[in-house]
Amino acid sequence: MNRRHLLQWLVLAAMLGLFYGLPWLRWRGAALLLFDIEARHIRFFGLDLRMDAVLPMLWLALAALAALCLVTSLYGRLWCAYACPQTVLTRLHRALQRITTLNGLAGARIEPVLRHALWAAIALWTGITFVGYFSPVEGLVTGLPALALGRWEAFWIAFYAFATWANVLFLHERVCTYLCPYSRVQPWLTDAFTPSIHYDARRGEPRGARPAGGGSVMQRARGLLDPVTARDYVFRAAHPASAGPRPTFSDAHLGDCTDCDACLLACPIGLDIRNGSTGSCIECSACVDACDDTMARSGFPAGLILRTSSARIEQRAPVTLRTRPLLFGTLTLLFLALAMAGLLAAG
């Protein structure tokens, strides 16, 4: 397990711990965080706010949104790769699949039943926890076995439990591709200096299979291609219908990409990162790991697919001030100041 995988699991544990744990925490005998719709007030870390005095909560939500935009502008889609609930639950489900993989004929029969039962239990607990942010969670836990829940509580628990179960089981990363608005606004949040997943076409092209032992382009006289030639090879590989068949090259002229398609097969949404970056990429780095494994087997340096910025690939000079991070940072501080002022006034 490399450092990135370790960080993914640490973030997963932290996110699940916060989500499932917050409704149970108490402050001076009352819930630490509760949006009590029936009583028409909000308990927020020791403060008791009326529903008609929720403006500080709105400022706080806007501050969180601006902070997400700031992090995205500076570091790319870390939210998608590590902390998004869709990512966290999908990663948890795939870990559950690995844990419940059994051997033998009996295992093949038990596996789906065990897997669905465990995931249904997690989905039900997720529904209870979500509703627990709006109704005291202790009452939900004691009322569910006794069938003593209110109609709306029962409906929303069932709704979110089913949504969690079906969403991760059948949709998983399709939600990121087709439903999530976050990927649609990436061009407004990022610039050429924002890191993302890139394929180093100067080093990798022209791609093609070859016998092992030939050495990387960094170890051969060929070296790196110029950017225009590299982009031309990428276009030819990505659009064979319009560009025609790719020419055949000798092993000495091939780049480091062995055209094994390991990156394409590893991508959960089926993207070929070699064809260029796209807003659909959730930057999970599965293609990076797959490519690094191929590079290691071929005796080439890692990093043919890597997390970097297009400006760095194009060897552009760094800039001191960037408009988008400066804007989002200013908005974050402004909204936080307004939220803190409102909360202090309410307290």
C-alpha cells in the first residue's frame, strides 16, 4: 500500500466516522448537531438557533462551498478522489466485495447473499444516521424495531437506505459522470496551473508493444518528443477513423507507452487518459497505479501517467498570483467572517 492508498483509507475512515458519529455526540446534555424540524430550531455546537435565524448557517455553507472551490483551484479534484460521499461509499462497497470473496462452490452461493445482506445493513444504518441529523437518533434506533417511528421518519429512512443501496450497487461512478454538477463547473474553478491527471505524451508516444529490455526513452538517444509531434501522435491514436491507420515504428523510435491498455481497464468510468484530460475524470489515480505497474515490469521509470499541471508539462513559468485562488480565498474569508459574526450574535 503506497502513501496515496493509505491517505485514501484514512480519509475514508475520517469521513465515515464523522458522518455516523456526529448525531450521537452530546454537548451539555443536548445533541451537538441537530436540525430539529419538528421543534423548529437548530442545535449547532452548543448554540440553539431558531429556524428564522439561520442566516449564519447559510454563510457557513457558502464558506464551505468557497473553500471547496479554493482547494479545487489550487490542488485539483481532491474532493472527488478522497472525500466525496459517492467515492467513500463506493470504495467501502468494493472493500466489502474483497472481504466477502469466498472460495469453493459453497462460497460462490453464499457470496452474493452475504454481500447484499451486509450492504443492506450499511445502507439502513446510513438512512437512520441521515435522518438522525433532523430527528434525535436515539429515538430512531429504539423506535425502528418497535415499529414506533413517525410516517415521515420511516419514509425518509427507507428512502435514503434504498438510495444508498441502489446508488452504489448499480450506479457507482456513473453518478460522477452523468449526474454530479461538480465536474461540469471544473473549467470555471481551475486554470493551467491546477494539478490533474495527465499522460506524458512527449515521453509515451508513439505507443506500441515491444520486447522487454529496450530501455526507456530517457535512457535512449531519442529522448522526449516536441509537444506538437506528441499531440499529433495522440490525435492519430484517439481518432483512427479520421487520421487513418497509425504508422509502424521501430523499437528504437517507440515511446515508453507499451499500448497495454492497463490504464483504460483500470479506470472505473472507462476513460483513456492518453487521449487527453477530461472533466469526467474523478482523479482516483487508478490509471496511475496501473501504468506504474506496467512501467516497473518493463524496466521503465514510473510517472508516464502522473498528477501534474498542463502548465508544467508545457514548461511554462510559474506565476505568483492566480485570479481564481485569490477570488475563492477572499470569498471563503468573507463568508467565514459573516458566519462567525452571526453565530456570536445568536449565542
